[in-house]
Amino acid sequence: MTAIKHALQRDIFTPNDERLLSIVNVCKAGKKKKNCFLCATVTTERPVQVKVVKVKKSDKGDFYKRQIAWALRDLGVVDAKDASKESPEFDLHFEKIYKWVASSTAEKNAFISCIWKLNQRYLRKKIDFVNVSSQLLEELPKVTEESVPSGENQSVTGGDEEVVDEYQELNAREEQDIEIMMEGCEYAISNAEAFAERLSRELQVLDGANIQSIMASEKQVNILMKLLDEALKEVDQIELKLSSYEEMLQSVKEQMDQISESNHLIHLSNTNNVKLLSEIEFLVNHMDLAKGHIKALQEGDLASSRGIEACTNAADALLQCMNVALRPGHDMLLAVRQQLQRFSDLREHFARRLANHLNNVFVQQFTQALIQLYNRSYFLSVPGHDQSSTLAQHSVELALPNHHPFHRDLLRYAKLMEWLKSTDYGKYEGLAKNYMDYLSRLYEREIKDFFEVAKIKMTGTTKESKKFATLPRKESAVKQETESLHGSSGKLTGSTSSLNKLTVQSSGNRRSQSSSLLDMGNMSASDLDVADRTKFDKIFEQVLSELEPLCLAEQDFISKFFKLQHQSIPGTVTEAEDLDGGTLSRQHNSGTPLPVSSEREMIRQMMIKIFRCIEPELNNLIALGDKIDSFNSLYMLVKMSHHVWTAQNVDPASFLSTTLGNVLVTVKRNFDKCISNQIRQMEEVKISKKSKVGILPFVAEFEEFAGLAESIFKNAERRGDLDKAYTKLIRGVFVNVEKVANESQKTPRDVVMMENFHRIFATLSRLKISCLETEKKEAKQKYTDHLQSYVIYSLGQPLEKLNHFFEGVEARVAQGVREEEVSYQLAFNKQELRKVIKEYPGKEVKKGLDNLYKKVDKHLCEEENLLQVVWHSMQDEFIRQYKHFEGLIARCYPGSGVTMEFTIQDILDYCSSIAQSH
């Protein structure tokens, strides 16, 4: 067992820094004996961990392997089975109960005793020992861990509490010394006691030699002591000399300290002078404004290009001086505070002068544009002026005034506006509001005049004199407007009552004119030709084409002049605020610049304020176009959709895109209303009881609508809306054609269905509408079915008696009479057949066909021209009946020589002559 213990210590536990304390050979109880070893181990490193390890011999049997390990703190109970009787069985209670049988009771007791001692020494939690003899559970001596060398291998014996040193291997040097010693003595191995006595004697000899050597060196020690005394005297002399040297150096040190302190003060003074010079240079270089810049800010000419450039440079220099990052303590200097106050005064003075000048520029530009507008209005309102020439001039001048010269003049001040925005946001905001006030009034007048011209051109009416007669005289109106503007130019938020009054008057006049145009009587679509609709389309396209660049140019100018971010990001637009009162944005105090997202919103709100009349005017124009001709909604839907798509590609959240999108909703509603009206008109159609029906009005209107729509919606973005409308309309046409056919009294139902579905099929085949392919096939099928039904019903039985005779023959054959025996029937013999045939000579047949032709001619309408088609179908049906009769005669009366008194060729000749005669 000792050999196994050493082997396990060497191979398994030493590599894991563990010491093997006890081992027991066991096998599991109640099973086939497979021996293994339970080992109690402790780690050599602190904190000490105590484990119970199960070691098993490998299958090959040449080495041991570690199978499982349990921490001793997880052991709850040790059960020895019987304390009074020796038994090799015992149980260990970990997470589950393990039953073991030891190879011997002694090994079991030694292992349990070791477990008890380890529990007492290392664990706070005490393990329950059940059925264990009290002799095994003796107290372990109080041996501290420090008293046991860390490198020693120790074991706890079975019944003793003392710690016995284990075998310790010799190192290489010790082995070599022992070998040399043993080689010098021949009997070192054979007689160990003699060898030990010899070693003892040699040790005593060595000890005596050491003592004699020490006693012989006493003389040398005395000599050494004398030398040490002399050395001490020399050291004392050296110390005296060093003391004198130290006294002399002390005075030198004091002088050097004085020199060093003087140099430090000089260096400190120089450093302070350099720093002071640096601070002065910094303040002079960054806070000194040139006299030329000061003069430009105070007296610079803001009307000339050179003056604007000089003022711009001076304003930038002033801004740099005011925004310089002062170092700590600069703001406490009186000169710095005075200079900052001077800069602030210059900024306030120049900002006020710039704001007043720009406000005057706004007024001047507005006045010039107003004079041009009144010149045009005055020209149109001259008494006796030829109205036709006025309309011709309107057709040429259907264009909005170009504001590019005004924008070009104002963009010279863009950099100054940026300076004003960063230095005095209140005045910048006031200028923006004034610009909106002036431009909104100007654009309102220009746009309303533009739309009035477009309405006059659309309707062809001449109401200009009435429109312009109510406007004030040119000279007095312009003078009044100019005075009101100049009166408000001195202060940025001045009164604008005169502008408001004149705008209200102008708006009222235009509103009355619009009402007069919209109150015209409804003009039916049938009264307008393709040229009228094309004219409307061109006018509407021209209106949109004029508005689009106007809005884009104004938005681009606003973003450049007011230095705002105009490229908006989808999803960043906030809820609109009312701009008519006070501030552009209520969420920011005056004087505080807006963030980027609010600047985009500011552009949008400025555009809404300036062009607030565009959306109502467009809606009025759309209402007029729809009133003139409901089919105009098709043109407007296509044009408006294209312009909305173009605007959204440029900027989805721009004013133009939003406005056109809102108007597009109105156009789409008008288009849907147009479709609904057509369906309602179909349902309300009433037919005359005294005249034939013919092609129904809504069928012809659908043909007109489809032809017009296909020409308009070719390659259009809103093709899907038209396809949905087609589906609704064609369903309504089908349903109402059948409804009218059922209600028709004079015209047979089959004729109404045949003629109208023939027209529908022809229309769909000609237009090739892909979404109505199913309806086209359905229309063709209905036309074919009702044509056949009408032919069979109208033709009926032209040879009635002959038809009845052969019906009887077919009945006899059906009852089982053979065909060749039918002639022997009394009622169906040859003589009876000849009598019936004689009643239908060729003249009577032709007469009956002629009456049939006249009847068909009365039923059919000339518009669809189906008479010859129906007549040809009746001819084929009559020939089919004739061939049927001849077949029955040949089969039932063979060899009788009985034939009809007219032939198929006679039938063809009769039908042809009847058709030609009519």
C-alpha cells in the first residue's frame, strides 16, 4: 500500500499541488467488484482545500487516473455501519449516498479517522460521524500550519495523532558527496556500524583541529586590533580637516544663495514682461478695429456695390473682434470693457442703419412692382379699348412677372443679412416679417390678376372692363401705397393698414369677378370640341408652369438672402405656427438663432405667408374648369400629378410640393365626382316609349370618355386611377344597358342588347384598353348571343304549315315509325305533303321575306348599321330550315319525286333583291 501511495502522490497529486494524507482500497457495495481508491488530500497552497478523490486504475493496468473528486465541505454524514462490530462497509453522504466496501477494516478505520481530523482542523461545518467508535474520534493535537514545513510530505497515521516526517529524496550534490565518502571506505556497505564509528572519530578530529586553529590565531588578532586603533586616529584627524573645510564652504553657500535668489527675481521679471507683452499684443491684434472699418460701419454707402463690399468687410471684422475668446482676467480690464462697449455701440448703430436701409429697399421694390402692375391694369381698363385685342394680349401675356431683378439687387446684401442674423436676431426677424408683408401683398395681386386672365381665356368672356372699373386711379393709388410704405420704413414693425385696405378692396373686386365667372350656366361637354379641350389643357399647363418656377425661385432667394437651410429632410418638418402676429417661431426668444430644423420650417412658413393665395386661386380655377366641362378633370389630374411628382423629387416637404399635393386631392375628388356623375346619369336614363331605342346615350358617352382618356393618360403617372374608373364605368354601362333593354317596349330586348354591346365591343377593340380585356370578351359574347336570339325569334317559322307538317313526321319517327314507312300514314302521305308544299310558291316566300325585312328595318337603328348583318344571319337560318325539310323529304318519301317549289338559289336571289330594293 505504501508503494501505491507514493505512486499516486508522484503521478496524480504532486502535479496538482496536492498532498495525499490517507488512502483506502474500496469497491462499490452490492456490485461486481471493481476496485478503486478513495484518497483524502489537501492542497499545498493557501487557502487549503480538502478533497476526497476517487482514483481508478486504467483498463490497461499500467497507470492510475483521477476519476472524480468531492470537496470535504460537501460531505454531510460518514456512516461506519456498526460501531461495536468490525465491518469493512461504510457510507459517504455527498449530494447522494455512496456505499463502499473497504478491502480491510483497518484501512477503513484509518481513512475515517483521517477524515475526522481534517474536519476538526480545516472545516467550520462539522461532519456527522454515525456508528463510529469513540476511539477513532480522538482530538487532533493543536499543530499550527506554520510549524509544518510547506515542502514536507506529511501523512496522518491510522490511530496516532503525531505528524511523522515522510521520506525525502536527496538532491544531486548530497548523493555525490555520499558516494565519494563511501568509495573511501571498503566496508561502508557491509558494516554500517563500523562505518558510522569511523565517521564519528573523524568528526572529533576535525572539531579539535578547528579549536587549535582558533587558539593559534590570537597573535594575529592582537596585531589587527592595533592596526584598527591607528586607523581610528587617522579618521579623527580627517574629520577635523573636513570640519574646517565645511566652515569655509558655508560662507560660499550663503553667497551663492544670494546670487541664485537675485537671478530668480530677474528671470521672473523677464517672464512677466514677456507674458504682459504677449497679452498686450493679443488684445491689440484681436480687439483693434481699423479706422476705415469704423467709418464704413458709421457712414458707409449701402446703395453702391463698393459701399456694400466695404460695409460687409467692416461688419465681418467687427464680428471677429466681438467674438474673440478673451483669456481669464481680460474682462476685468477697463480698456477691454470700454472697447467691448464701443464695439457694441457700433454693432447697434450699423444694425439699425442696415435694417432701415433694407426696409427702404423693400418698399422701393414693392412700389416699382406696384406701378408696373397698375400700368397693366390701367391699359386694360381704358374706355373704348378693343376687347378682342385685350384678349389677344392676355393670351400672349399669360405669364407672371419676373422678380429676378429684385432678387439680384437684394442678394448683394446676403452676407450682411447673415451678419445681422448672428449679431441682432431681433432686427433680422423684423426684416423677414416686413419682407413677407410686402411680398405677400404684391404676389397676391399679381397671382390673382394672372388667374383672372387665365379664367377669361378659358371661358372666352370679356368682363375686363367691369373688373378694372372698380380699381382706384393709378396715380392716387400708387401715391397712397407709397406713402404708407415710407411711413412704416422708419420702424420695422410699423403700421400696414393702408396696404391691408387696398388689398381688401382689390381682393373684393377679384372675388366678385371670380363669382361672375363661376356663376355662368353649365356648358355641356357635347358643345365643346377637341380643340376647346386642348385649349383648356394648354392654359392649365401654362398656369402650373408659371407658378412652379416662381415658387422655386422665391424659395431659393429666401434661403440665400436670409441664410436659411432650405434642403429639408423627410420627417423633420414641425407643426406650422401662425406667422401673422409677432414672431416667426414662438418656441425661440427674439435674438436667439433658430436650429437647422426650425430654419427649414421658417422657410416653409415664409412661403405659406407669401403665397397664401395660390391654393385658393388654383382651387377656383379647377372649379371653373370642372364647371366648363367635367371631362377637364382628366386633363387636370394628369397635369397636376406630373407637377406634384416633379416637385416631390426636388424637395418632398417644400411649400410647392405641399400646396400642389393639396390641390391634387381636390382634382382627384373632381375626377371621382365626374365618374360618379356619369354612373348616376346612366341610372337616370329614360327611354321614349314611342321611338326605337338605338345606341344609348351613356354608351356613346363612354366611347367619348374612353377615347379622350386614352389620349390624355398616355404614359401618365396616374394611370391606375383611370383603370379603376374604367372598371366602375364599364360595370355601370353593362348593368344599365340590360336595365334599359328589359324596360324597352317598342324595341325588342335582343335588339337593344345586340346594338349597344356591338358598339361597346367595337370601342374596346379600337382603344385596346388592357385592363378591360375581360369586359371586351364579355361584350362580344353578349352581342353574339343576342344577335342569334333575335334572328331565331324574328324569323320564327316562315313556312308555318310546312313546318307543322314535318313536326308531325318527326313525332311519328320519334314514336318508333320507320322513316320510309311514314308515307303510309294517312295524315302524312304523299298527297298531304304535296298540298302543303303548293301553299308556299316562290312568290309567297319572297313576299314573306320582304315583310320580315321591313320588320327588322323598323327595329334596328341606322347609327349602328347592323341591318345587313342581321339580314344575312336570317338568310342563313332560313336556308338551314330549308335544308332540314329537304332532308326529311329524302328520307321519309324516297322516290316520290316531291320537291319544294323554290330552291336555295331562289332564296338567295329573293334575299339579295329585297336588300337591294330597300
